[in-house]
Amino acid sequence: MIRTEAVKLTLIAGMAYKQKLQAGGAGITILTPDDRAVFTINKRDGTCVPYGTVNGEIFKSNIINEALELTKGLPYKRMGKITKVYDDIHCDETAPDLETEDDKTEIDVVASKEYKEVIAQYTDKNDRFSYQLMNKGLIQFAARSSIVRRKLIENEEVDNIVRYVVKSKAADLARNRGMGEDMLTAFIDTFDSMNTRSAFKELNAYLRGRMSRSRG
């Protein structure tokens, strides 16, 4: 199973983690000693939609929002499924190797050297992954790159330039030749799904700004 570490909630006796959903995309799972709820996360506005049956009397909006806030920025890992939560907020979980076949594509991403190096490089002093640090590093790389400069002059699609920058920076950090296109797409999707907005929003805005200035 691909999920973040579980965090303890303060509004109810329970815990929560963010996970990859078998149907695609990311979700938030909230568990109490007696109940469980899963929500999908809309990447456009960050809202949560029930994924299956949810007890609205227990899992209210303020609890969902707390779960989202506490798990925001946590990296995904290959971990076991939590099967039981106790009143003192400890839990039982399965072994990681009991995951389903549907998770295999995601495992390739989080087990990759590129993913591990990016997480390590842009984890802040509070031991939380920082999108701000990552985008700052990517923007610095783009600002120095003659290839990015050429792509901007040639009016190449910004999304394609973002892919080039992410791939090149990840390859530098991992000290290898870089990812194939399918792996790169999965890599970007994984970081996007860790947040309620595009993980590379600042990089995208920087490149669009440079392209607009070059046209002017």
C-alpha cells in the first residue's frame, strides 16, 4: 500500500493518512477505534468527496480539514494497511508486502532513487517535505539553463519545459541519466497528488513570466 505515515488527530480519538487510491488519484483516510472513512481529494480546489459510505455524524468537515492539514506535505511510502485503531491511538497494520498488484506502478515511483533524492533534498528543518524549497531549487536550475532559455525563445509549451526541468534536476540529484517519459509522468503525478494544488505551481508561473517578457 502506498500512503503517508499516520498522524494523530486532536478533534476526535483517531488518526489519518493520505493514500493512493486504486481508482486513481489521492485520498485521505480517517480512522477511529470504531469507524473508518475515505475521501477523494479534488486537486483543483482541495475539497474532499466521500469515497464510499461515510458517517457524516462522526466525520465532520472540521475533522476532515484537520486530517488534510496534518498530512499535507508528507511523502508517500510503501507501508502496510492499518487494520485497527485503539482508544489510546496506537494501531495494528499489515506487512508492506501484502499490498495489491494495483499498487505496483506507484511503488516504482516512490522506490526510485530520483524520488528519494528529491524528498531528501527538499525536506525542511522540521522534517517535512517543502514544496517551496523544491520550487526554489527548480527555478534556480531553470534560471541557469541555456536549454531552458532556448526552449522559452522557441515558445515551447510551458508544461513541456516543466517536464524537462523536473527530469533534469531529479537526474542531477540522483546522479543518473534520468527517467523515461512514462516514469517522468508518474513522478510528476505523484508529487501533484501529495498536495491540493499543482506541486510545481511556482516553477510554472516563473516560466510563464519569462516567456511573456521574452515576447514583449
